[in-house]
Amino acid sequence: MTNDDDLESLLRKDRVRFPDGGFGVPEEFWLEHYQFLKDHGYELRPRYRPGWVRSWKDTDKIFYVCEDGVIPQVSMVIFVLLLAEERLHPMQYGQIIDAIHVPTCTMVALKKIDPRIFRDEERNMRHLSSGNLGADPRNHCVPLLEVLRLPEPVHRDILVMPYLRPFTSPPFETVGEVVECIHQLFEGLEYLHENKIAHRDINPNNFMMEGQDICIGGSHPQQPEGKPDMSGPANFSTRTDRPQRYFLIDFGQTVIYTPEDITHILPIVWGGDKSVPEFFTGIPFHDPYATDVYCAGNLIRCEFTEGHPIPEWGRGYRGLDFLKPLVSDMVQDDPFKRPTMKEVVRRYNELIGGLSPWTLRSRIVLRETGFFTNIFHAIKHWICRIKYIIWRISAIPRP
């Protein structure tokens, strides 16, 4: 099978495509503001440049294996809904797009928001990115780099952030890699709660990885498993070789409490996790801190220990059963029985402290991994394991 065949198979599995690779309605916003962004130092991909001609025109290429044929990513939840409905709603993708910051040649993410509706997102991000909060290494909130304000009558602001990749890509390879990922998730959420801040929308789409150096030769910003030019699958290093930093994103529903607030109980606000038990009780109020704990635990349950209720979304990993007792307590139906994030971090540190270096270097395997693929990766793992021991590379890859 050729690289193109490999990538085509991957794209057919997890991408939403238009029949001809043309523009969707949300992409028109970026087309219309290409020059505005360029004037402010940000350049979009060739797809959005004036006079763009499709690279697959008059060829036998399939558009979605061409660099300029890749549309903005769609979340897995939206993807499944679209598959069921066999359509792509025009407002369900394209809110975030990649660009190059020309002066520094670094990739960034641009998020368009309507400040009349999402009034708090910029304010929350500025608060989390500034002063002592922004400088603290325990802060795992994606920083706000800049805000671009479009001239009237366009009611849109553009938030500029570092470009991040899905935290699950590439797959984790060792217990130690998962341990560090979860450590950063817990550390970041505990830090928010200590500072009287509740995120209110923890879910797999809102927890991401820096990931700029984990792809050897880079990857396509909107198809992270593909090479930058989409000529084939990207080549990955490991988190052990190149330790990663993880970030929480999306602060549109975040609440920052003040000393004047006499209670932290608030009306229910639905986020990306639609399984929060207290949201189904008929009581219109909840404790955002307890809900954050549930959502963090459910993220670990779905992505690592048990897999998603819908198997096609992922079946988790083998070899992480030691996490299940803590996760089980975090996702209890009764929010009053859940541990606080401070208790979660204490128990987690005790749990990890009891793992041997040999266990931390142990290989974990995606549950859906086939037999022959499993053998190949087992051999590769043992070669890397010996190398890491000889070179004294930490079993917990902390950046």
C-alpha cells in the first residue's frame, strides 16, 4: 500500500469532506479577511489566498489528499452527528483556523468569536495569561497572544493562540507518558480551583498538546496525522524522546469567582461532555468545581482506561487498570461524593509514587490494535526501552 493509500484510508475514517473540496460557509469569513490578517502579520494557508487554483484541478488526484484540499477540523462529536445526518451544517466547523505568524515564522491558531455573545472569553483568557497566574508553571491554560478586532460593521474578534494538536496524537506508548499527561491535566485543573476559577467545559476537545516537535518533518495543521504537504502519513517521535506540555483551552464558559461571591453554586451550563450526572436530576443548579472533577475523570475513563461508549470513538488502552479506582471516585453520580481536585492530586501522586521505573516504562496498547501491528510495535518498544535505560532518559517525560 502506498503512502497516498494509507492517508486516504485514514481520511475516509475520520474526516468530513465536501464532494469537491470547495469552500464551506464559515471558510468564507477567512477568505474575506485574508488581507486583513496578512496586514497584521498572519498568513493563511494557500487555500485561502486570493486567486487560489485547486492543485488537483485537471489531475486524477483526490482533493482530500492534497494540502490545499483539507478543510478545517471538525470535532468527533460533530463528525458523528454529520455522518448520521449525511450533511455538514455550515456553522459547525471553521471557527478556529491555523496561520503563520510571519515575523516569527511560527504557527498559531486563530479563533473567531462574536464579542456580543461570548463576552467573557477574551476577559477570562487575559486574566489567565497575565501577571502571576500567567507566569506560574502550574498554569496549563493556553495563553492569549493577541486579539485582532475587525472594523465595524463586522462583529467579530480574532483570538490568537499558540497552535496545539490533539493530545491523543500520536498514540501514547508507555505508562510513564500517560502518567505525565494526566499529571498536567490534574495540576492545571487544581491550579484553577485554587485560584477560584472553574473551567466548566473539560472534555477531550478542550485538552490539547503543544506537539510542535513531536512530528519529524512536521504535520499538516488541519490533518495532524499527515505530512505538511499531505504526501503521506506524518513521522512521529515519542513523548519520551520529546516531552510535551499539555494545555486546557476554550474559556468561554469559565467562571472566575470574586471575594464578594458568597456561593460558588451556579446555573447549569452544558459543555462538550453530555454525560454529567447532575445535569439530569432536574435541579437547575450545580457545583462547577465538582463538575470539573467529573469531566476530568470522564476524559481519562474514555480516552485511557475504558474507552468511549461509542467504540468507534476509541476503546482506550490496555495496561492502565491502576488508574481505575481514582477515576471511579471522580465520576461518581453524586457530586458531593467526588473528591476535590486537591484530594485527586494527592491521591494521584501517592499512586504514581508506588509505580516502579520498570512499570512506568511498560508498553501500553490501544485496545483496537491488531495482532501483527501489536508484534511490530512490541519489538520497537523493547528497542526504545533499552535505549532509554542506557541513556538514562526519564520514564516520566516531564518537559
